[in-house]
Amino acid sequence: MQLGYSFCPNDTFIFYALAHGKVEAPFAIQEHLEDVETLNRWALEGRLPLTKISYAAYGHLREGYVALRSGGALGRKVGPLLVARTPLGSLVGKRVAIPGRYTTAFLLLSLFNPGFVPVEMRYDQIMPKVAQGEVDAGLIIHESRFTYPRYGLVKLLDLGEWWEDETGLPLPLGAILARRDLGAEAIRALDQAVRASLEYAWAHPEETVAYIKQHAQELEDEVIWAHIHTYVNEFSLDVGPEGEAAVAELFRRGEAAGLLPSSNLPPFL
């Protein structure tokens, strides 16, 4: 079974045990690590049967994929940040670097202020490009949340705070999707395997470190564990009713704004 997930510490932490045969799984797992927008675009092609994906991208894929209850990234104080060299006024007409058109970050900023000019680039290129003045601002995700001051950048907006103020709900960022054609029994077994992998990582965190550092953008222990503690939480173990409500609200707003297609299929089994 091919499984796609990102290089980021929250994903490598969660999937370490599954990728290394430390927990039981219904299929042998072959991992593919890529940046999140590559995974989003692969999912649009139906390329992988099991994959991490942005919730915004999932909004386009509900007919072919279903989200697992475990392994996702939701929470409070986890939002993408909008950063720049100096404070800006209106975003209208401003060139904003984004980590991909199918990322939840881009969907959120489009809901907040649709008048900006998006400039797509890989997430780890955004802060240098903003610092060099090639774009007016940047929408940053992953470890960049903890390191942007090193580039002389200032925070303009925390989209997680905006979302929570607007809805009172946690922010859905990323999910683990399984192709619906795998069948409900196999999908539930995969869900249990992902949950077991996370439980293993929580029980043996020191064992995951070498694998995490093999793929991480930032290698400092402080940054890595801040990232994990921010993005891996109770919603990663099970999305729960509050997480389900948050996903439904994100899809509702995206559909109302004409940014996501509608679907009658439930997002979770």
C-alpha cells in the first residue's frame, strides 16, 4: 500500500511506526514523502490510495476519497501566518506568496480577503522570497511558524486566530485520505493502523527522532518538538465531533464562496 505524507515533523512523527513495521497494518506500507501541494495534486489524479492532504484539497475530492479519523492536523493556535518585511495596509493587489492553490492556507486567506494576487511556490521558499522583496507578503505553514523572525519578517495575520474568532471551532488543516474504492473494511483497518502508529510514537518519542531529522526542514530539537506539540494533539488521534463540525464549516464556507464544489457524501466513515 502506497502512503503519501509530508516531510514535516508532525507527519514523520505520526507515521514513523507504520512506515517501519512497528505496528500491525492490513497492508505492507511503502511511504512517499513530498511537500503538501505535490500530495494535493497527486490526490487530484487519484495517484495514491492513502495520502496526507490539505482539507482544502479534500473539498475537491470527496467523491473519490474519504478521510480517516486518525492522523490529521486540526487544532487551536495552529493556523497559517501571513508575514511581510513591514506592516501592510490593504492586501488588494498585493503579490502574496502561497504554498499552493489547494492548501488550506490559501483557502483561508481567500475567505478572509480575496483581493490579493497569489504567487505559487514551494512552502520552504516563501520566507526567503519575502525577505528578498520578490513578493509583498508570504503565507507560511509548517515549521515556518516558528522561524520567520530569523528572516526579519513580521506577522500580519494569524489565520488560525481569525478562524477561531469567526467560528469558535478548531482549524482543520490536513487529513489522511483513503480512496473509497478500497472498501469500508480496509479503510477502517487502515484507520486503526494510523492510530496505532501515533500511539507508538507517543510511547516511544525518542525512537522517532532520527527519522524526523532525516526529512525535516529545521533540525533544531526545539523547533522540531514545538512543531510536533503544536500539530499533533487529540484531534490527531480521533477527529471527534468538534473536529467533524470544523471540517463541515470549512467546506460550507468554501462552497458558499464558490471556492469548493458541493458534495453530499460524508467526509468520514
